[in-house]
Amino acid sequence: MSPERTLRILSGEDRSLLARGLRPLLTMASWGYTAATDYRNWRYDRGRNRIHRVDVPIISVGNLTAGGTGKTPTVAWLANWLRGAGESPGILSRGYHALDGADSERSENDEKRVLDLHCPGIPHVQNKERFDGAVSLIAEHDVSVIVLDDGFQHRRLHRDFDLVLIDALNPFGFGHLLPRGLLRERKANLRRADAILITRCESSSDSQVEAIQDELSRWTDAPVYRTAFTPTRLINREGQTQPLELAATRSVCAFCGIGNPQGFRRTLAGLGAPVTDKKFRSFPDHYHYTEADLKQISEMGIASHAELFLTTQKDLVKMPRSELSGRPIYAVEIALTFRDDTGPLFEQFNSALKTRHRPEDNG
């Protein structure tokens, strides 16, 4: 089942017999998931589960929903800001869907490859045991602060600041926890957040963003900042670049394997390169492309008389070549930008950076 079909089922948009039969089953499954997450959070809230500390500050970038909220460009922005502020940051992630095998570049996943491009020289450790990864970053790279990627639900490792991303296009995961919706835990747990970024405001109206802010105020007192993902240029796997205007002056096909394919389509439309369903292919998040997939994408380009393919940077780093059927492949490079004054947020970061744990606090 395609990611887009899955989202239509979860949203209720799909009214087919299959979708109507699946939704009650997914609702029942979500009861068990909700009970498990509630119990786990209760144990951490009551001190029943141990929280491990390291002796440098940790700033977590996470979200409330499954799927793409823009963590990768946000982590890149934060890590580079920390370096510019005189810190020696390191990035820590679990390494979801890393490639396996001898040619996997040390089993790095797509997010790490993108972050390596955006944050040259900043060490990045992937370890499903995040505490062990944090210890490794400190011991091997002498970092002064750790940016924890996708850390909001990982409560085993203490963090000094929780930055939570809310996607303006689907802020609360259709109002249900997994698997009936996309919520990873209850909205009430936003009380743990120290600050919230509403992402993709460029694709939403002011009234929609205001409604999200009103809903957030019911669950948290954390400051909320509006942000956008601003395209900067087109780039290929060799690092060659083209201006964004190229997308509007060529016949384009597009593909992606990310958590929010519709967000990417909106980005393309904003560049003057809207793609119809016949000119677009979506794959599951973190997808690793096979030769059969590349052939399918290539045939789409031929049938549509496309002059180039556009994709995301997460997908570009997994492409084995820079063109398909003679048509070049470019990624749309994006950067996080703010629509609100960031002064108070930077003050919060600076306060968190002053935290230095005693070695005996380590788990």
C-alpha cells in the first residue's frame, strides 16, 4: 500500500470498503499502543525507570507524530548554530533504516548522509543505544554539547532541552495515536517540551497556524515559534548546483521516499513546478531504491517527456547515479528559516548550555 493511500485511510478521506473496514481495527490496535506509551511515560515520570546522564548538555530535536516534520534540516540548523556560538557540537541518532552490507558506508542511513553534507566536520554517531552513543561522542570527539536527533520519546537519556517540531500540514496526526493515526504519544505530553517549532508554515494559512497555536496552548506553556523550510538551490550527487528557477523552466517529474510526500509536492508547486500524479512517485519513508524502482521512475520520465527529475536530499544520497534515462536528477536543498524573533529561543539554548553534569551523575 502506498504511503499516500495509507494517509488517506488514516485521515478518513478514503471511503472505500477496505478503508472503512480497516479503521475500526486500527482503532482497537491503537488502544494497546496508547496503554503501552502511557505506562512507559508513567514509569519515567515517577522515577521507576532510570534516566541516564552524561557530563555535557543534550539538546533534543523531536516530534509528536510519526512521519516527516523536518527534523533533519532542523538538526543541521541547530548543530551549525551551536558551532557558530563557539561550542563543539556532536550529533547523536539511532540510525533508523541504515543500509547493511559491505558497501553501506559503515551502515549509515540517509539522514546521516544529508547531515554530513550540511554539517561538515561535525561528528555524528549512530547507535540504537543512545546513552552508549553519547558516551562515545564525548570520549572520541570531545564534544561540548550533543544534539539528539529524534529524541522526544527516548526518555532513557537525560536531555537539558527538548525542542519539539509540529508540522503545520498535519499537526496532530489525524487526532489518533498509532496505528489509527500518527501520534506517537498523547498531546498532553507536550508539557515536557521546552520550546516548539511549527514547521512548514510557508504551506499553511495564517489562520491555520493560529489554530495550531491555540491548540498547543491547551497542552503546554512552552514558547512557540513559526518556521518555514525555504528552498535555496538545486544540487546533484556530485555537488553541482543549479538555481531554483530551473525547476520552473523545465518539464519535471519527481519522486521521494519521505514521511511527508505531500509536503515535498507543495515545495515543488511553490517553485513553479507542480507535478501531477502521473509525474510523481512516492515510496515509504527511508526507502532504499532497487534497480526495478529506478527503472519505474525512468519510465515515468520517458512517458511524461520530462527534462529532469527532482527529489529530496534524503533520496538523492541513495541514488547510485546522477541521471536516469539521460535525464539529470537534482535535489531541492532547503534551509530552516524563522518567522518569529529567535532571541528568546537562543537565550533558552544558552541557559541549557550552562548545564554541566557531574561525572558521578553518569548512568
